[in-house]
Amino acid sequence: MPTRLQEKTGATLYIALDAPDLLTAQTIINDLGPHGYGIKLGLELCTAIGLPELLKHLDPQIPKFIDLKLNDIPNTVANTVRILSQMGAKIINLHASCGKKAMQAAANAKGNALLFAVTALTSLTDYDCECIYGATANKVVNRFAMMATDNGIDGIICSAQDLQNHDLPKTLMYLTPGIRPTWAATNDQARITTPHDAIKLGADGIVIGRPITDPPHGLTRTEALQKILTEINLAQT
């Protein structure tokens, strides 16, 4: 059964294309083929190449999540969201901490894109969240989820571990980074989950990068992708 995100964007799995240059990005996509996933374009690649130039060279049929984590005054956030939507982004994100006015302005400017609010980064521990927000990660996610629901946001970005919080609104979609299959190292993430468990916990989509783009144990990129797609499909049955 497809997730809500797959129904709306064409993909449940979004691959973090954290490449240093266009040639590397294109090589990764050529290795993987054009179907069965979306791509997340983040700060590293967008800064190295420039987003308009980057989009000229990427297959327009692959769904794109533009991951710039906007956090600014309402007018700036709204204008940036409008531009990204016009560029063809399927998913755009902003930090929930930008506040309700910026959320509302962005929601009014999103066009056909889906708008997701970043809650507590998956690299943050509970200690980090207590220092930054004065609450544990789970409580931070819950607060931001309620704010997102009230201000026109389509979904939130959080750890799949946070989906065990039964107070989260059912109307939101949930996109979860910090995904690591059992056969890949944890690297720099703190609150991680396997692809299978993320879907079982209620994630509508997952974001995963290095286990596919730089796979371990002699796997090819295609083999790593297929292992994760199989894990997702098993979780959906």
C-alpha cells in the first residue's frame, strides 16, 4: 500500500544527493537509474553548483525535495518558497522555529509543492534539545507538530523514533531522515531507525543518503537501493 507521500509526489524514498559537484551527482543518478525514488537536494550541492543550474542537468521526472531548511522572516521565507515551487520542487522545508507567521506565509506561497517543517534534527540528542529548546526531542517534535497543523503545513520532518508519540496529529505527513539499515554504519546521526521500522512506525517517507550513495561491504549503489526498496515494500505489506 503506497504511503501518502508516494501518492502525492511519486516516491516514498528520497535519496540525499550530498555530492560535492555536478559530475558526482550525475554519476550517482546514472548508477541508480531514474525510477523508484526521489532525490533530496541539500545545502552542499546547491551551494557548490547553484540550484537553477543544478536543476537544468537533473532528470525532471525524478521527484525533488529541496532541502534548504528555510529560517527567516515571513516575507523572505514566503518569497523563497514561491520561487522553489515554481522551479518544480515536490517538497520544500522550513524550520518550525521560524514561527507561525512565517509558516502561514509559506503555506500561502507553496503552489503545488508540499511544505514540511523541520522539528528536531536527527543529529540532536535529548541533551542537545534540552539546551536549545528547553525540552526533550519528543516534546519538541510534539510542540512543533501542533504548530504546523495550525498553520497550513503539510507535514513535519523528524526522527522515526518520534513517531511513537501517540499525540502527533494524524493529518500531518511524516518524513523521516536518520535512516540507517542494519548493514550500514550509524555515522553522525543520533536518533536513527531502519527503513523497515520507520515505515512500520508511520513514516510517509524516508530520507537516506550514504548507505546508498556510498554503500558499505562491497555493495553497488544499485544493490543498496534495491535492498532498501525491498525493506520498504515488506514494511508496507
